[in-house]
Amino acid sequence: MPFKILWAPWRLAYVTTAGEQKGCIFCDKPKENRDKENLIVARFDKCFVILNAFPYNNGHLMVVPYKHVPSLLDLTDDELAEMMKVTQIAEGVLREALRPHGFNIGINLGRCAGAGIEEHIHIHIVPRWNGDTNFMPVIGETKVLPELLSQTYEKLQPLFDKVRKGEK
């Protein structure tokens, strides 16, 4: 039986640049003041929220402190508190915008734990839907996403603005 091919050209950038990144994207992107292009959906005092450019699922967000540190141990109480509050806000925004059935929320500390950027801590928020796991990631090493990152950004960013302005 011949193999069927599913093209996922958006993955090429990740595969070909893995390990080549100069500097820290979590430090550099907020300084560029190009939030839409950099997929930064919200900024807070001590952290920001960014869409994962190589998501596990649609709406995959990361809450990232501005401080460049590899561990929770290196954050102040105020930084930790804001990261958790913003994670809570992000969950609410994703619930409203995408209506997921559940979430995976977590932190990968160290390369062996799955951290792709181990030198700058961040919290992953991955929306999940019943039936969203299928054979593609297991057999084809490909994740099928139903929406462009730019479309997801346009859904989420206004909701974060409402929260920040106290409208929710």
C-alpha cells in the first residue's frame, strides 16, 4: 500500500533552525515592538503571553517572564504570582475564544524534561479537545492544525486587551 503524503511546510523552519538561534527569542521578541509579527498577544508588568510558533495544538500559548532565568527558583515572589495570574487569564481567554474541552498546562525545566528553550523559563498552555489526538503525530510525526497562527492571534489578542482594560 503506497504512503499518503501530508505536507507540513511550516515545520521546516523549526527543523532547519533548531540549535541555530542566536540570543534568546524570549528576550529579543519583546524588545522589537512588533507584537503581531512576533505573536505576542499580551504584555503585563513582569511577563508576556506569546503564541507558540511551533504549537502542539491550536491556541498553544506560553507565559514568559521578561527576566531571563532558567528556573522558578530564580524568580521573585511577585514574578511568580504574576505568571500564575496571567496563566489563569490565558486559560479564560482560550476558553472564551476556542472553547476547548481541557488543557495541558506545564513547565519543562531542562532539556531532558522537554524544554526547547531551557535557559528562559516559560509556562505552556495547550488547549485540548476530545478526539484531538490521532495517528498523525505518532505515525507521521506531523501535527494537523485547523487554523493559521495569524487567525488565532486575531481571536485572542482583543480578548487579552479587554482583560487588561478591566472589561471582563
